[in-house]
Amino acid sequence: MKNSKASLFIILCIYLCSDIIVIHANKKTNIYIAYLGDRPHDDHHRIVESHHDLLASVVGRKEEAAKLMVHNYKYGFSGFSAKLTEAQAKQLAAKSGVIHVLPDLGFKPQGTRAPDYLGLSTQLPHNILQRTNRGEGITIGIVDTGIWANNSKAFSDEGYGPIPARWKGKCESFGDFDASQHCNRKVIGAYWHRKGATARGFDPNDVVEGENASPLDFHSHGTHCASTAAGSEVSNVTHMGINYGTFRGIAPRAHLAIYKPCFNIKGSANKDDDCLFSDVVEAFDQAIHDGVDVLSASIGVQHNHGNDIDNFLNFAAYHAAMNGIIVVAAAGNLGPGLGTMGNTSPWHITVAATSMDDGVSVPITLGNNITLMGLATRGTEEIGLKKLVSFDNSIFVNGKTFPSGNKTLVEKLKGNVGFFPEFSKLSGGDRGTIDNLYYSVKKVGGAGVIVDVIASNGITYDEDRGKEIGPILVSPEVSRQIFAYTTLCNNGCTVNLAKPQYVPAQASIRTIVADFSSRGPSHHTPIIIKPDIAAPGVNILAAGSPINKMRNKPVDNGWQISSGTSMATPVAAGLAALLKSIHPHWSPAAIKSAFVTTGVNTDPYGAPIFDPSAKFGIAGPLEIGGGIACVNSASDPGLIYDMQSCDYINYLCGVGYSINDIRSITRNQFAVCPPVKQLLMNVNLPSIGISGLQSFLTITRTVTNVGPTCSTYIPQINSPPGTNIFVSPNVLVFDENVRQITFHINIEKIGNIVEANAAGSLTWTDGVHKVRSPIVVLS
């Protein structure tokens, strides 16, 4: 059992941890990390004491253990690091309760943490990044605001081979777009699509603000997305005075094809007119022709109108999928409310946005010489040594307004740093309220603000106000430590706020679902569980356009930080490109299934994905679908839920299309709508949506074995509250003659009430693979 747990921990590190380089330490001693599993309880002091006791059992005395101890991991999981000899490390590893002991490893800072956060280290030899030569030979289409590749190392084609022979597209000069400067073996296609806008009376040469009729990016959004998906590796990236180390896209050797249907339009009353559906459909059509492998579409309506299936983008995406193109689309930025989801058709991979475990950190050194870490929301300058003044929530009027007219408070704050340890209880920690507090403090002459926020790493970094540091956000745990100090130092409290620095892989930073990320279910087809997966989309560093209309997201040295499901989408598209490279014959549905059923529901340190807006604070299927995409696991999913033409027909029947329309859409003259009530529930998706449960319901799924030929799978069922679920057959046996098996999911209602949007899961396992399907019983 211990060996299997150790293997699981090693796999978790390989899949999820950061870029790793071994540091050659002294031969006699080294720093070793002991992993002890989940926290046994929430008493952090007792956990630390248990670490010291355990280490003392190896080194002889608690005093010696205290000298050797380096770190205590007590929040996301239990473990510690210590200076040990190799023999002591082996002795520690043999102790009861110790899952594994690993030598300490050095972490190389990354410009965008996303590749390493997702297990795509350049140093580990066996992950999918290396097995696919970083996505070489795969073409990702970007449907967005164009590209600015000139003089950007992120779009270098150094070391590239020839353009794929199957590529039918072109990258030619047009207008101000000079192919000799922007096109190469990396950027192999570039188009602009504005016929729809012209037909509606918009002249792209006259009324498009700061634009011209060409693939050039005057907005920066498209350039950012393109480099996020497939940007080439660039070292020593500095942005707004902060060094982020090395940048690389998710599939850094993939090719890019740019399709620009989105412009900045002067005089347009509706912001959705920036990307007209007709022009987007043309972009999809062109991409199908050109032969892209993956389409990344960080676009969508910003309001709910009409049936989602009735918008042309979904049909364009359907045809792209039928041509073997993986379509990756943004969930939307209308969160955190439920039912705000966009791009809900079953042929999309719809992506939600999460944060990561990195951040621009500010070292906070208290007067007792204890240094803690906070997160900066902007700026690069240090505040330095100041007096620290603590305030409770009684100073706020009506729970919101800081009373700047109070002379006593003004005197206390003038030239000092204000500390607000209970602010998250008052405000919920939203960015706008925090900024209002900060500017109130600055208005009365305060030097800075430290404020506790439940989920500070979900707040986007804003660099629109120069080098001045904005409010410094701290976790509740750090806030408690600062508060404990202020209760002892009375009026002599001081704090030194040092220069912000980028720090990747911080165990104290929880991964959360971004507040803006749209949640399911869809109003139109709630039974199709969306989103499908999640990917990092908060504070993503990537290339930008020097002509940038996103004024609150400046481009500096050719780089830009942006947040949104728009940023999560190209991350997922890059992952899809890697998976397509290793499984070129898998259908888009198979690739989606692999991502959904292997999604990760915990962060790299074992803590659940956090969602402040969800019940109990834990993200579920309506927030992150199957979980954060893990391409290494998806490359070997064991079983897949593939989709055949009958599934798409059943879907179209279920949403109300006539058989004649369906035959036209699918070009299947034999299409027939079956007389089954649960058509949408029976679409062979990797997620399971249940609707209309009265007492008992049965739905079906079919799985295809893509693992070892002879395999036996048994179910692990987590029934949603208020239900009992069992499957038949309850064992799936595959061999040379049996590659696909259809099974039934039987759902029984227990009691009179089923909780609204109750969630659970069905996992098929052969002891190696875990094929997990999220389940939601819809209200």
C-alpha cells in the first residue's frame, strides 16, 4: 500500500508541479521533503508539533529536530522539509505514516506559470510535452483580434522544420500587414474577416477606430491568446519592472493560423458587434479549409439571448468538429452566478477559468522580525519601513464607506500602513470594495493598506496606475499572524513592505475558480453539463500588441498580463494540440472525453479547488466541469466516451429541430428522431446530467477501451445527495473481441426532495486508470 501511495505522490508531482531542476547539494546532507498526506485536522500548531516529534524519532532529540527543520506544510497537506543525511532520509521514509520522502528540488521561475502548473515541465523526460516535441507539426487556429508578431520573440520560428504539407492556408501581405515581418514557420496563416460588418454599413477603413483592414492586432487580445497557446520560449521576461523568468506557450512548437473577425468599431452601440457572427463563421469556414487541428475561440455573447444552438457560431463549430477539428471555446465572463454559461453545445470543449499558485508577492516584515507574504494587485515600488496601525470593522459607515472626515482616524493613518484584519467578513473581498478602501486611505495620507481576503489570488493584477503598490492582500492565516503581533506591540507596531517579486509555486496560495468565470448550467440545454473543463485564466502573462486598446492592461516590453476565460481558452487549446499530436486519429469528442474524465479537482498540494461562491466553498461540475485539464493523464485515459453521428442527431432532436433540418445539418438522409424522452440525457457525453427525476430513471452510456486490450473496470459511485445510483453491468470486461461496452446508469430518488444541482460522480477504474464522470441532478 505504501508503495502505491508513493507512486501516486510521484505522479502528482510530475503532472502538476513546476519546472524542476535538481540542485546538487552537499554529499553528506541535503534537504529532504517528507509527504504525510492530507491534514489530520485543522489545528496547525498540533500538526507542526507532530512534525517535530516525527523528525526527533529519527535524529534523536526535539532540540536537534528544531535545528534541522526547514519548512512545515500544514495548510493544504501535511509534511515538512529538513536537512538530513541520505541514511536519515531512508530511516524517515520507513516510518509509519510517511508516504514518501523526496530530495529537495529547485524551481525555475516561469513567465507564465500555466505550463508547469499543468505538468508540462521542460526538464521531465516522459511527459507529453517531450513525447510530442512540444506540439511540433500541429496547427492551432486563433479566432480573435488578429496578431502582431513583428519583433516578438514569442513568435520566433527558430529551429522549426517545414510547414506541414497538409496545410492549405496562406499568410500574405494585406493593408498594413507585412507578411515578411509577421509570417514565418510559426505563424503560417493570417486572415481578416469583415464582410459582415461592411454589409451592415461599417466601412473598416473609415469607422473602425485605430484599425485597418488587415490581420494586424490593434487590441492585443488576439496576440495574447496566440502566444498563450503556442508562444515560443523566451528567457528573462521583464514586465512593468518585475522579472518573470522564462515564458513559453502551452504547445511552444505548434504552428499558428490567425483569423481576425473581431475589430474595434467606432460608433457601434452594441459591443458584441465587434465580432459579428457572420464574420466569425467565415473564419471557422476558412479554418476548416486550411486544415487547422485545433480552433481556439475566446469569443462569445456577453448576454443570454435566444437558444444557444441557434447562434451561427455553434453551427460553425459543429462543422469544424465534424471535420476533425477540436473546437475550444470560452465559458464566458458573466460569473459568479449560476446559469451564466455560454458555448454550451456538446461539440465544444468549453473552458472555465481558475487561478494558479503563483503571484506577485510582497514580503511583509513585522517589527518582531517575522516575514510573511502578501500579494500585490499592482505596482513595483517598495513602501519601506512604516508604522502599522490596525483597524476593526467599526470604523466603516454602513458597512462600506471609510469615514475620511474623522480627524482621529486621519491622524492615525497619515504616513502609516493601515491593517484591516476582518475586511473580508465585511466586503466579501471583491476587488472594487478593496480599491475603494485603498483610495480612501491614500486620500487621507496613508502609506499603504494590508487587507485580508478569503481568496486573494483570484483577484486580477492591475497595472494601470503606475509603479505605486496598491492594496496588499493577505490570506486569513497571514492576517491572524499580523493581528497577533499588533495585539502585543501596542502603539509601537512597525512593518517593512519590500519590493514586489514574482514567485511561482507558492503552497500558501490556493487555486480558485475566478469570480468572473461563468457557471453552468445552460438556460437552454441544462442537461448538457458545462463547463467541460477548467484551465488557468487569472493574471496570464503573454505577448501583446504595441498598439493596444486595452488601457487597463498595458503592454510593456512586448508583454501583457490579462485575465478572463479568454485566457483559459488558449491554454486548453494548447493542451488539446499536444493531445492531438499524440493521438492524431482520436475524434474531437474522444479528446474532450479524455480531458473531462481525467480532470484534476485538487491543486498541486492536494487542497480542493476553491470557489467562494459555491456551497461549502468547493468547486463542482457547474464551476469546473471535470476539473482542471491534465494533459499527461488525458494522454492515457483508459476509457473514452466517444460520440457517433447518432449522438449528434439525438442532441438536435432533443433541442427541437425537425428531422428535415437535422438531415440537412448532418447530411445523413437516414436520420430519425427516436421515440425516447431522455434524448439529451442519453447523448454519449463524459459528464452525466439528470433531469426530471421523479422516483427512478435509467440513462445509457457507451465507453471505448483505449487502454490495455484485456482490462476489467469496476465502478466507484458517489451518488448526489438525495439519490442512490447503481450501474448495470457493474463490471466492464474488455478483450480482443470486446472494445466497446454499453452500460446503464440507474438513478433512484431517496426521500421527497433532491437538493438543487446536487453533484456526484461515477468513476470506472481498472486499478491504474480512473475514468471519472461528473454527475449533476438538475433542479
